[in-house]
Amino acid sequence: MMKARPLSPPMGKLQPIDYDLNTLGQPIGLKVDGSTTKAPKGTTIRGQQACLVPLNIERHAAALFAQLQQSSHDAVWTYLPYGPFRTLSDYTAWLHTHALGLDPLFFCITNTHKEPLGVFSLAAIEPAKGSVELAHVLFSPSMQKTPLATEAVYLLLRYVFSLGFRRCEWKCNALNLGSKKAALRFGFSYEGLFRNAMVVKNHNRDTTWFGMTDADWLQLQPAFEQWLSGDNFDEQGVQQCPLGTLTAPIRRQLICDPLGTNDTHDTL
């Protein structure tokens, strides 16, 4: 195996891609040792403001439903493939059918008073590949755009990469501007658009893909911790430096044609 070398980015912030050459001189991916990734488990993960606990329907469903019945109730369900639920029994029935397995693995997001405020899950869990998806993201109106929400995402990402995962994915409806902005703010890099990816509630859904690698996380974790630090907030709780400002230099702009094999008329 010949020594790996980086591809020089052609312009701007485009990131180099490392690769090896085999004995035939062909470019191939870098060698990966056997996976040591551990499967995630339903565990409690505590932060300063947020706490992630395994979803317990009897303990959490009623409080979650009450939170989701706030003024913008229907809007939080628009881009999800399920909901809105008109009654607690409907919501509870859905949770019993879809949210009690190991994949997706659901967490309830609570505050320090143990009040349920939202949910998300780990899905498409593939330890052999080292890949996992942050899915079923559902933040109640009172939780949205708060430091608690950011810390909840930080806690789950930290947990995922501590288990040895190589990448974490964020996928959303291509028309869901809020989700796309959140993905970028959290440091996920845009990886592409999957057209006609599925049909949701009798409507076409194009799916936008974002990804974060373990190498990205090495730089993103300090950015999260800097943002979450008390020094980043004034006496009124107003942030001094936006998280997106800290994560923007770390996000990748991927090279579509790293080896230069396309002509000017072939854009892949």
C-alpha cells in the first residue's frame, strides 16, 4: 500500500480528501481498522441544564403531549412523517408502537426539574459501519432556540462519538428551513439532496443530508463547550458569540469531483 496523501482543495474552504493508492496505482479509501464501535443504550446523560433519559411512556407521554399542545402545536409536526395527534391516547399509542425499540432509540429531554420538554432518537444504528443518525427531533415550543436545546444536542453527540462512531447523520425535509439551519448551526456539513426520497403524508419529500464525522467532532466539541460556557452569556442570558460563528469554520464544503475526472460539461 502506497502512502496516503491529501487532495489539495481547488478553491476557498473546500476540504482535502485523504486517500491511499493500491499496488496498481488506483486511488482507494484510507484503511480502517476493525470497528470498536459500541451500540448505544438507553442511559441517562446529564448536563448543566438538560438531561437525556430513556423515554418512559408512562412517565413522560402526558407531560410531553401537554408541552406540544402549546400555541404552535401543529407546526412542530409539519415535516415529521407522523402527527399531529389530537388526543393523548393517540400520541401514547404511537409511542407504544414506534418508540420502545433499540433502533430508533428514543430519549426524553428534560430540564433540571425533570420536566419533559422534547424528544429525539438515535436511528439507523450501524456499529459495524460506525454510522448513526440523529432522528425524530421534536422540541416543544418552550424548548426551541434555548441553551437547553443546544446542550441536549451536544450531550447526545458527545455520547455518540464516545462510543466510537465514525459519523452522525442529520436528515430532514429539504423544505424544512428551520431544521437545515439547525443542522448547520450544530456543525453538521451539507452532503447532498436526495430527490423524491419518500412520500410523507401524501406529499413528495426531497431529503437533505448532513453529516458529522469523528474528525469534525474533535473540533466541534470545544466549540460547543465554549458556547455553553457561562462566560458566553451576559447577566440577561444573552449570548455573546453565536454557536454558528464558532462552528462555521469547521463545517466541510465537500469536493464533488476530488480526482478531477470530469470535463467542464460533466458536473455529476
